[in-house]
Amino acid sequence: MTYDYDLIVIGGGSGGIACAKRSASYSKKVLCIERSRLGGTCVNVGCVPKKVMWSAASIADVVNHDMKHYGFSGGEGVKLDFGLLKKRRDAYVKRLNEIYENGFKSAGVTGIFGACAFVDAHTVEVTGSDGSKARYTGDKILIATGGRPHLPPGEGIEDHCISSDGFFEMDTLPEVAVVVGAGYIAVELAGVMNSLGTEVHLVVRKGKALREFDPMISDGLDAEMVKAGIHIHRNTNGVAKVALDASGKKIVTLHSGDVIYGADIVLMAAGRVPNTEDLCVDCEWAPNTEELHLECCGVKATSRKYIIVDSYQNTNVENIYALGDVCGTVELTPMAIAAGRRLADRLFSGKVEHQEAKVSYEMVPTVVFSHPTIGTCGMTEPQAIAKYGQNNVKVYTSKFANLFYGIFDMVPDQKPKTLMKVICAGLDEKVVGIHVLGMGADEMMQGFGVAMKMGCTKADLDSCVAIHPTAAEELVTMGVWGTSPYESGAKVSPLNGAAPAEPRLS
């Protein structure tokens, strides 16, 4: 049978774009359909604008708290033009949208805008902004529609709250903000607004934020947030009601009975859901039932609406694939990009080495742009103990003040702390987890992620000469240096002063 396209990609986010462009590089005819702006969550209302705001907040921290310790004065008169910051941030995002669009042209990908829905397993229908409809057929179809913020139920929540998307629509910096959530989005945006001068209340359902992270890291961030002035409302079981007072300010009532008065914004960062509802023409959606009813194409999803895929991104329908946040597995932009490229390799390259190509979801390094930042890769200590047993796990930790704070005129205990943990397992002390909280954690984790992906041991870390003076050197000098079992995870061992591996030459 002849189709309009070799591949139709539904969703112009990071994963969809990566798969579309890689597939086109194999001389395949590719159509990518996006209903909003190219780049998806990451570029438009996620990683990129968030990092811009984090950078602005970091500058504010230096001006308001740090520069005086280095002899600089005048910080009291520094003002933030929030409108200008937003204008330049939005212009940068728009430029990225255009870069993606031009990238499609360069790669030979056809890109169209509109709402896409399945007609059958090989046919989609696209509704344009003017209401016009068009149908396209594809030999293979990729679902890469991502996710969106979820507002929990509760009186007044939908009417008086914003999501993380709404954060990037703010024209002014609020004086008082309530942030609801315990995940990385909540702590990141709470930290940004607090550093920029907002009175921030962080509402968590249980005892602390980032409960899935290593306990040392989540406890450490909790302490730093409190020290920075963030008001943390614990064990609340969430928000029961949001109402307005006579002046239009928000009154937030928590399930615990606590009440927060005078909020300018209430930002719900309580989770995200996959974008799957609109993927079926003439289907009767039942969001609260166990099935998504993608009868039009036959694709199965979980009760939470995530598309079910195997490790190769295959759905239960032979020619339909899915990747990224819509699958609910490691919801990170680089993860979706890697999955998209590997899927294109397997489907279209024709190379023997790509016949079983797939992405690995293990040992994925990630960063939380909190204040201070978190870098993490691999297992937490409880996870390692649960998998390998207490007797087979050895943990190295360090706590210190970064040299940046060395000359600060304050009590040593009050100086911001860097926390590090290296988790090893087995007789060879294979490194199965690295966790860092503190200045520079975001930049140092990438390199250690490479080492962990290659199967490094504690001895391998020790074999690398430290870069001094840096915080990262602590990760290669922990414990009694050089006393770990002399076993390497490297193909060519670097231990005992061995010469480095040489490249294979033609």
C-alpha cells in the first residue's frame, strides 16, 4: 500500500523533532504535526525559560547576599525590571521556535500546525486554526505529544490558580506566592521567586519536597530552603480551597486546616499528565476509567493515560510508536531526544548495528535547578540497599562549604553547604549512585554520568587526579583515598598509574 509519508510524527517537541530529523536524514519522507509552538514543553514553558529565570535569580542572590562579602557595595539600590526580563526571555524562546522551523526545512521535514487526531492506524486528521481539516497517511506513526500541568481537584483551584505554564505568563513579580507541590518544578519555581524577592510559601502534602531523591539531598535542600526564607507548610495533604478576599488576594485553605492569607498567586505544581485526549476521532473519552479508548488506532494506554510501550518504543500496534513524556518513563528532554534518534536509526538506517537500537533508561544523570542546585545519577541509598542488601553497599559522603563562601563574614555553620554522596555496591565497589547538592552541581554531574554509564568503580574515581580547587574534586578523593578494592570497570584499566587507552587506527 502507498502512503503519503514514511513517518508521521505527532508532536513537535524535543523527542518528536529529533526522530523526525534523524528519519529524514535516511532519505525518508517525514511529516511532523504540532498544535502549538515547536520545541514542546522544554523550549516554551520548561527547561529553557526556567533556566533563564534561575540565572536571573542567581544574579539576585549574588547582589543581595554575596557581593558584600567580597567588598562590593551598592547592592541595596539594584532593581529588577521584571518586564524587561520577561521580554528578553520570551524573545529568546521565539528565536528558538524559528530555529526549529528552519531546522525542519534544512532537514527536509514537512512541518504543519494543527490539532491532530487518529482516524485509523495509518491515518491522522489535522484541524487547522481556521477550522479546516486535512487527512494524511503514514506507513509508520510516532506519538510524541508530551504532557501538560495537572490541576488537582478542589474548590476554587481551577478559577484562582495558575500552573507552571502560567508562571511564564506573569507580567509582574508577585509580592506573595504560594507554590503547591513537592517535585522539582515546585522547588525550582519557589527558589526562583524567593531569590527575586517574593515571599514564598511552599505547600507539600507530606513532610518535605523531593521525597524520591536520596534522603541526604532532599533533607539538605529542605534545610537550605528554610535558611533562605521559604515558608514550608508540611503534612498538609494538599490544598482544600482557594478563595478571594475583598482586595482580590488569594486565601489558601489546606486540608490540614492551615490557612495562608494574602497571596498574589497560587501556583499549582502538583504533577503532569500526558497529552493523549485529543488523539482519537469519534472516540468517547472517559478520563476517570481504566482505559483511554484509543479505539481508532488500537493503541493501549495505562489507567493514567500514558501510552504503553516496550523498551524499543513499540506500542501494541505494529506500525505505531511512542516516546517521551507521553509514556511516563524518565520524563526528561534529553531522554526523549535520545529515544527519538535511536528509534529512527532502528526503523530507517538499514545498518546492521541499528537493528536492535534502543535507548537506555538506566544511569540517567539529571539536575534540579533549585537554590542550591542538585545533580544526581543512579540509585539512592535506600534503592541500592533494597536491591543489593545492606552488607553489599558502601556509602561515601562529604559535607563542606564551597570555597566561594570561604571569606564570608559569618558563622561557619551558617555558610551554604555542599553535600555529596557516592554509593557503591559489590566487592568491586561499582559506583551505582552519585548525588550532589550545592554550587556547581548542575555542571559537574555530566562528566560523572559518563563515568557511571561506563561502569566505573570507586577505584576508577580515585585514579583520576583531582582538579584543585574545585568542589568536584571531592568526588574523586572521598574516604581514605586509594584504598578501595583495586578493580576497574574500564575496558582498559586506569589503575596503578597505567597508561591511557590508545585509539584503534585504520
